[in-house]
Amino acid sequence: MNIFSKIALQSMKKSRVRTAVTVTGVILSTAMITAVSVFVVSLQNYVVNGAIVKYGGWHAAFLDASPTFIQERSHDIEAAETASFENIGYAVLKGGNNPGKPYLFIAGFNKETFDTLPIRLISGRLPENSKEILVPAHVAANGGVKISTGSTISLSVGNRMSGNEVLSQHTPYTGINGSGASKEILVPKMRKTYTVVGICERPPFEEYTAPGYTMITMAEKSGRADSYSVFVTLKNPRKVHTYAASLAESRNYAFNDEVLRFMGLSDDRIFNTLLYSVGGILTALIMLGSIFLIYNSFSISLNDRIRQFGILMSIGATKRQLRNSVLFEGLCIGAVGIPAEF
């Protein structure tokens, strides 16, 4: 310890009240900064966990994946968890009054899918086999067709086709062209008969632009579907956009924007700006107040020591040495005040 540091310590010991007030200011400032930081992080975790409960914890979904793609994901070192369901097909919603949503889309779940993708029942129960089905409430509220629990429905199920291309839930209904001809057709593959065992809320993974109301049944035990929807939860969510783009190729994919938005990882720039701006402004205000609080104490200390500094400069002390003396005093106060807050 040099002579200037010893002089700074002696000055702090001589002015015990001022030193105690300064240390108290450091404790209060540290407490406020810590409280704001913890509040922001806790609030973010709360809203993220709330979104996961409502929408599921997955980050990226691939809506027209092959069985091979699912097997590859089981060995994917970037994926923490995967879930999937069979894309059984589409059926025409007879009597529907929403021109942008003319279909019923049938998804074949397994037990793991029910555990991963939250389904909220309004009435009835979940399907237990591939002959039972769950109907979303917005078929009636949005589509104008009421399907009651206990009823039996028979559907001609197939694929949406636009030329040679098979369309998925990610592709909105294309409607008709200027000549009145449809830009897409439904090609039936099979006849399915289901017993309605329950009514649920709109599945959270169904995009608002999806052309079909998602009805949920149990997957066939054979597990030989040609197309699946795969939901991937990543170990590092910050890589979700790069990850999805690297696997996309010709596949349609979607993001769990409701969860990623609160993580600050969505493409919603306005929300991201708001999220980080609020936290930054609060922290800046606390830091600014802390600087003024502590600066006043140091200013008083500096005024008291001007004569002392004059004497030191008269015997050859440089500005750098005097500055280091003041910084050493601040370091000592911080070393006492910051740990004391914890």
C-alpha cells in the first residue's frame, strides 16, 4: 500500500460520519439495482412459464415431416425434447360459414403428445382410441357448425392438393381464382367414422391462418402415417431461428411465438424493443440516482481534502496519484457497502 492510499484511509477514519453515510448510500443503491434486476428477471420467468402452461414449451414446429425426420430428431444433440402427431388428413366442413377455414383437420395424438401439447377440455374427456375424437369449440363459434358430445360423424378424409403439391396446415386456404375455379382440391383417401367424446378449446398450436379446425383423435397403433407434425424444444432457445432454417428445406415450419416473445426471441421487434427498453430505463434511472447520491458524498469529501491535495501537490504529487487516491477511497467504500447488501 503506497503513501497516498494510507492517507486516504486516514481521511476516511477521521471523517467517520461521512464515511458511514457514503457506505449506507452504496448499500441502498446496490439494493435498488439488485431489486430491479431480480424483479425484471422474475417477471419475465413468470410470463414465460405462464405462456408454456397455455401454449406448450416447444420452440419450433415442422408441420409436414416424414417418419425419417422424426427418427433423426431423436438423435439431435440440439433438441432437448420432441413430440409429434400424425397428420391424418382433411375433411370438408359441411355448412361452415368461414370462407377461409372450410376444412376439418384430423390429428392423431399419442400419450407423449398429450403430455407436451396442452389441450384444455370444456366438456367430455380425451379420446382413448382411434375411433374417438375431440372437437374444438371454435368449430361452432367460428365455423357455425355445432357438433355435440356423443354424436357420431363420418368423414371423407384426404389431402389438400395444389397441382402436385400437398398443402399443410401452415398454408392458408387458397380459395378460387378469377375464373371461379378452385386453386386447390381435396383428394379423398379414406372414410373415417368417429364418436365425439369431448369438446376442447382451440388447440394453441393451430395457427390462426390454418385452413382446418383441428380435431384430435388417437394415432393408429400401426404408426404408418406418411406425414407428421413435429414439435421441438431446444436446449438453447436462442438458436431457434437458425435451427429451423437449417432443417426447413421444403418443409413448412412455425414458431411458438407466444413463448418466444416473452423470452425476447421472437420476430416481434416492437415487443422486443418494449421489453428491453423498460428494463433498461428502470436500471438507468436507479443507476443515475445512485451516482448522484454517492457523488454528493464524494464531493463533500473532495472539498474537505482540497487543502490536503494542495499540500501533496506542493511536494510533487501528480494528478494521476491524487486521482488514484480518490479511486482507492471509492474501492474501499464499495468493498464494504456492496457485500453488506447481501
